Amino acid sequence: MRVLLDCRSSFLSGIGRYSTGLARALARTPGVEIVQVIEEGVAPPVADAESVPARTNAFYPTGGLELGRIVRRVAPDVTHCLHVPTPIPARRPLVVTMHDLTPLTVPGTMPSEVRRAAYRFWSFRASGEADRLIADSNAAKCDVLRLYPHTSGIIRVVPLAADGFALVEPQTVPEAIAGDGSPYLLSMGDTEPHKDLPTLLRAFATLHGSRPELRLLVVGGDVPGYAGSVLGDTAAAARVAFTGHVADGVLRSLYRGAAAFVFPSLHDGMGLAPLEAMALGAPVVCSDAASLPEVVGDAALLFPAGDDVAAAAQVARVLDDAALRASLVAAGSARAALFTWERTAAQTVAVYRELLENR
């Protein structure tokens, strides 16, 4: 089976994880040959597999036309777009992974009307042109069906994984991030509304009142003065640091060293970050929103989304109870082990075969 994988969005963090993990697992799958379409100048997920460079932004109409020409030239058995942009014209059989529709369902997530219009166009087009849609979780599937109920017969759920990231070689945390070596809570995200950092910051301020040595590290881009805008000019705000982009090896070390990983997201298609944290031995405390409960199962402590008092209470349990922390680490490791890229690849190939057998 010759599969063309559209990896043009692999530079995006979450989709990059997906593109790399799936492509590498598919390349190891007997009977599957992959051809990767990559953005020009970007290394392909699988170095020794065939790849084709694309010169045009995937979200431009010209990007769809370029992908259409590539698909026609390669003539694969299946085309699989790993994000919503699709070839123009559509070449069948066509599979599209729709990770989530946050830019269309959560106000303020994508402030640019032009970008949001492009996202809306490609998502709607994928819902009509794809022979099969893949969602990362049942929660993501429900989001798709709310906007595009006509896809109920073609959408399948295939969870992602974190085992590939757990094999990344650890790197020393830079001194600017490591600071004075005090214990820290770790989180991941940016200031977009659905990441709900204000809830995290307020919960941290509550904890900091009785734990002045505690720090909060947020892996993501910083908006100068953001912590102060939520917490004011306080000692707690001074103990918050945004790391900016970090290499995977550094992130691996940060997970390993965290007193807890706290994830307050209001909307998340899969919840890869909590899964990665569990795989690397960090106890996880997260909100009960969207896909997170189905990802973490009973291996994390949950709190009602948006409730900073409850979030602080759950984190405090982890910090104060060594036995609870140890049980969460063990349960998290076992939970994360259920999500492998081999499993993701096998379920994805099953979708391909379903299509090919019904042609």
C-alpha cells in the first residue's frame, strides 16, 4: 500500500508530534510505503523514506492546487492529509485528520479574521471531500459532528501517542530556566483563551502563599507582563517564568524534574502534553474539559475547568502527600504505555484498508 502523507504542517508543535510519530510508525509497518509531502526546507519525519517538497503555504488556495499536482504525479493508493488543507481537486481515496476545531468554536483563539476564514474554508472542504475523517479523541469527534453533522458516517477515532517523545535524549535545562533549583510546577501553553492560563496563575498564587519557594514554569511564548496582569505586582507573579520554545531534550528534562504537571486547558483535541508528562514520570493535575478525562483516565487528578480553588487544592494534595504522588507517577506511566505510535499506525492503516476494500 502506497500512502501519500501530507506533512506540510509538521512545523506546528502538536501536529508536528503527530506527523513525526505516525510517519515513523507507518514506515515500520509491513506492506506500507510512505511518500511524505513536506514544506520546502523542512526535514521530513522519516529521513530514508521518499519525500516531495512543497513550496506554497498549505493554507493558501495555491497550496491546495500544488498538493493536487503532487498527488496526481505520485498516484498513491491513499492520500492522507494530516491537517485540514486538502488537494485541489480532491484525489480519492482521501483521508483527513481533523485534530480539533478550536479556532472555530472558541472565541478569541485565532483573532485574525483572514486566518480564521482560511481555517473555516479548509475544515468545511475537508468535511465534504474526505472519504474518511480521523479525530484524535471522542471529544474531538463530537466537536466535528456539532459543526459538520453530515460526517457522522465517515469519522473514526484514532488516539495519538507519546512513546516516541519519551525516547528523546534528555538535555540539561539552561540556567536561565533552571533558576535557583527550587521545586517547580510545570505547564504548557500560551495566552490564547482556551489554554486558560489565568486559572493556572491564580491557583499558583494560592499555593505560593504557603510555599514561597515554589516556582511555576510555563513552556510557551511569553507576553511581557502577562503574569502581573493577572496576579498584580505580587511575590507569586515574580515566581512565574515563561520558557519560550525549548528543545525536546530540555522539555523531557523539565517533565522529569517537575513537582507536578498542571494543565488547565478548556479545550484540547487530544491532550498530548499530559500524556507526555505521564510517560516521563510527572504526576498530572488537569481540568476535566474536552478530551482530557478520556486521555488521562484514572491516572491524574482532575478539577472542574476554570476553577482555580479546586485546581490549587488538587495540586496541594500532590505536593503534600508523597504516597499519592508516587501512585500517580506509577499510574501515569502505565496509562501512557497504552498509547503507542504503533497502535496509532495500526488503527490508521485499518481506516485505509476499510476504504480500499470498499472501492
